[in-house]
Amino acid sequence: MASENGRQTTGNTAVTVERAADVLLLFASSTAPRLGVTEIANTLGLSKAAVHRILSSLRNKGIVELDPVSRRYALGPVIMSLGLTYLDKLDVRKVAEPELVGLSRATNETATLSVRTGHSRVYVDQVTPDREVLMSVQIGIPHPLHAGGSSKAFLAFLPDEEIDRYLEEPLRKVTPATITDPRKLRRELVQIRERGWAQSLGERQTGAGSVAAPILDYRDYPLAVVSVCGPAERMATEVDMCAENLVAATNRMSVRMGRTLDPGTEKSPS
């Protein structure tokens, strides 16, 4: 009898936890800043008494808070703390690793990951395809933020004041194709930000081509940049295919890093 009572208690506890999770997920998906007991009950198919018990428990832990005037509930400060703790423990390299493998397979080109270091960025990982003619990058070598697809993808998504500070400095010509005119570069950065990805043909390395897009966090700040790169002649004919696969991958990674995507952005590179 004690065993049966124990199983029943465990089952009831599991149901309660699932219902509490459903309530929290409803808050997360709702466009309304606050939700009422009746609204939650009707949406989830629960009794008002059950919803009230769940909300009272969550309120005691600071997970939700009650507006004393409207008597409606909103997510509490503990949720922000939990979210930030999750984000702090994420390693962008670990998040990107399987995506780089998939991206290289899908495009049959080299997939790279770059991180920013001040006014430059460095490659920290790459996955190369199994083919005779391919691109390979040097890990850990700094490159300026205006030369090449990955660099421009970083620069385009920085806050305007950071872009302004960077463009106040002389722009070094890395190859004959490097853009060094600040006005021309600004125009391209606007286009990159609008469509979501950058392109380069020989701007960092003569004979090389790439498309690149950022991994953005919950503030839309670029944490890292992923690129697909190969010989310029081949990349010139593969831009659309590579960009589509690239943006799908960086969107998934951005979600992992806390970003909320706008409807329809999961599949479109623009």
C-alpha cells in the first residue's frame, strides 16, 4: 500500500511540474506583457484553481510576479537570472562545431568560425570538404574588420558608434580588391545588414571567395561569424546556394545563443 501511495504521489508531482512548465512556456510565447488566471486556464485547458495554485508557487520563488492593480501575472526577475546563467555557460565554439560540419557537407566547401578581438578577428575553427581543390584558413591569425566576408559580417552588425570609430582609422589595403573607401564600405555594410550576410571575392586573399553571416545574441550583437569559403571562381557560381545554407545555420546558432528570430527568417537569407 505504501508503495502504491508513493507511485501515486510521484505521478501527481510529475503532472504538476509539467503543468507549471506549460504555464511558463505560455508566458514565453505570449505577446501580451501580463496574463490573467482565466486566460491561462482557458488556453491550457486547466481549471482556474489549478492555475492559481501553480502561479502561487511560482510567485513564492520569484519566477512570476503579480500586478496588484490588474491582478495579472508576468515573468519575474528569477527568469532573467536563469536565462543569463544559461547564456553565460554557452560556448560558441561548441554550439558551432556540429553546424560547421553540416554546412561543409551541404555546400562541399570549407566552413569557418571567427571571433572578434578588438579591431580584428581571428579564425578559431574550420571544417574542410573532401575534394581536391579547397580553401583552408590559418587559425589564430588576426585580420582587419574591413577585409573579407567574415570581417565585413562582423563590422556590419556592430553598433553604429563602434562602426564609426573603426572607420575613423585608415583602412589598410590587404589585396587589390580590399575596400578602403569609408563611404563605399558604409554603403556595403548597410546592404549586408539588410540581407543578413556578406560576400567577398578576393578582398582578403587573392583568388579566394566567401559568404559570411554572424551568430547574434539576444541583443542582436555579433558573438562570432561563420563563413563558407572556396576558390573565387567556384564561389562566384555558388553564392545563392551557400548563402541559403549559411543563414539557416547561423539562425539556428543564434537561437541557441539567446536570439529570438522574426517570423520567416529561419529559411530566408534576406
